Amino acid sequence: MADVENSDVERALIERAARVLPAGGFGNFDPSIVVREGRGGRVWDESGNEYVDFLLGSGPMLVGHGHPEVIEAVEEQLQRGVTFFTSNAAGIELAEAICDAVPCAEQLRYVSTGSEADMYAMRLARAHTGRDKILKFEGGYHGMSGEALMSLAPQRLENFPQAVPDSAGIPETVRDSVIVAPFNDAGFARQLIEEFADQIAGIIVEPLQRLIPPAPGFLETLREEATKHGIVLIFDEVVTGFRLAYGGGQELYGVTPDICTLGKVIGGGFPMAAIAGRAAFMAHFDKAKVGADGFTFQVGTLSGNPVAAVAGLKTLEILRRPGSYERMRETGRTIMTALHENLTRVGVPHRIVGDPVLFDVVFTERPVNDYRDVLAGDVAALRSFNAVLRDHGILKSDGKFYISLAHDADDVAHTVRAIAAAADQLGEKT
């Protein structure tokens, strides 16, 4: 893989995008790259540049791009139809597989995006408790709803539990319905829950917040306090579901929520997400069981569509095969070690944060336990480091490496070389 260069074709596409797309892109990622295709653990842009792909479509391609078994399942379904707005056998079978795998899941309801799933999970909590407030943790990402876009990435740090909106267009009343706590501070969370217990409908948390693992006892405290006060505990597992373990973060950490949200992996690269939980909570989607006052209305044109369902079913089948998670963790550990050894070699202060299947480097000397620790990191150093990785054929987001089952020995070797080069350049600047 040579250094990245843009062709006339890609430059022309970027110019066309600037005319018809706000900010020149889809709002997801750097619009200066236009990806043409992906196979296995790699992608190619419209200029023909090849990258080892740690972006993975922001996570869903856990078994890699174009896995032949997933493609075969999708092609078979395409011959039978794309979507029907009715129940379909593949969607029912996928729901059974998810409920078999995920500790909290007795029933589920499909949606198309993680944002929808999180929005409905919070709505379920309100329907079940009759309360209004949602407790979330600063820096936690729960989609694009008004509640979710409170204190996601605030640059102006307010005193807790004050929520800070991260977007224009959110009514002040939404801000008043959200209270915010620091991640990993069990004592603060307990105190806050005690203070607002009769107002809190739900606690929503990523069991691994972006990249930050839970401190010992933190998730257990949330479970204990939620049970004590009749609050609905929601694990946002859109990212961690079927990634940290087959049963997700709740399996890995041994704490079971009342409701969880799932996405990315369960659709095998196609639009699919879900709210899953105990039957008593999911009953609010069934008007015959809860009546008009408790009914939570939900429909979606593509919810449970059969193409995503068959892709998800095949993806989960592949993940169940012996050694799948061990291989991904071995790949991740090798790359984490390369990051640490090379940055130590050039004398750059850093912390490797996350889990072997989902991690990144934060350029800081202090331990990283919450959002404010990440915010205190050297953003310029991270930006420079990522730019060199891109120049050396590594595609990743600004803040994480997603590991895939498809990343092979050549991908890892190339990545280790790129990390060494990026560390060298960063070391020269410090």
C-alpha cells in the first residue's frame, strides 16, 4: 500500500458532494474520502488507495466486508423480496437467536437504527414508571434524540447534574428531563439517584462507555440502586452487543439490565436495531396487555426487514463458531501492544483505553476513567497520529479501532508498521 493520493475521479466526486450535501458529506465521517468497495478487513477508495479498515462501517462489519456466507444469504433473500412491513420468518428466527444470547432479553422489538432503539428504550422506562427524568452519564452516546444529545461531548463543563445540549433545536424542556453524572463514580451516582429517585424513570448507560471500561462495582451499583428505587436500568449495547462477548457487555461484566438496545452487528451490515428486555417491560408495546394508558406506540417501515434479518442470522452463526472471539481479542491485543510499545519507545505520554475488540490511544499521563479524562488528552497529538496512520493505509475513526474477525496476519503486520511510523513522526514533534 502506497501513500494515499486522490485521483481525479475521487476529487470530482468530492466536488459534486459539496454541491448537494451539507458540509460535503453524510454527516458521519471525513468527507475527503469516498470508499468504493470493501473485502474482508480492507477497503479501497475511489482513487484505488487500499486501507486496513478499523472503521468497519462504524462497527457493524464484525465478520468483515463481503463475507461470502453473508452475501449468499442476502442474495437468496433478495430473490424472495426485500421488505414487506409484515412479520417474516427470518426476523422471527433472529429474535429467537438474540433472546437466546442476551441475558436480559425475553422479548424484543425491531427498529432500524440505534438512535431509535435508545429513544424507545427511554420511552419504555417512562411508560413503565410514570416518571419523566432520565439519568445518563457525561460522554455517553445514545443516538440522536433530544435526550441523547445532552452532555454527549460538552466543551463547556457544567456542574453535575446539569445537562448541556450538544445540538441546536432541542427544547429547554428536554434539558430539564435529563440529569447527568460522571461515568465510573459509583458514590456520586448513588447519591444522585437517592436525591431524584421519585423522578427518575430510567438510567441509560453504555456498559463500556465509548472506550472506557466500567470501574469495579460501578455497574453493580447502578443495578442495585435501580432495583431499590423501581427505576428501569437500560444498557445501551448498540456498540457492545455481540462484540465484547456473544451475550454483549452484560455477559462480559456479569450485570443484567432490565432493557438493552442492540444494533450494528445484529443486522450484518444492513439497517437493523432492537430494544430487548424482560417481558414485563416489553409488554408496553402490546396494547392488549397494558391498555391504552400504558401503550407505547412504535412502527417502522423497515423494522425487522428480511434482508437485514438473514444477514444478522448468518453473522451470529459465524460468531458462534469456536475461537471467533479469541481470534478477535488476539488481534486487538497485538495492536494494543504495538501502540504502547512504540509510543513508549519515542517517549510520548499515553494511555491505551478500551477492550481488545474496541480501543484507542489517549495522549495523556493521567488515568482515563471518564469523559473529562478523555477531554484532557492531547487532541492535536491524536489528530496528527491518526493522519499519519491514514497516510500509511489505516482507516479508523478519530477515536477508536474496531477489530474484525476478518483482520488477518497481513492486516495486523501492516498496522504494526504504520503505528511505528506514526509514533516516529509524533516523537519528532515532542
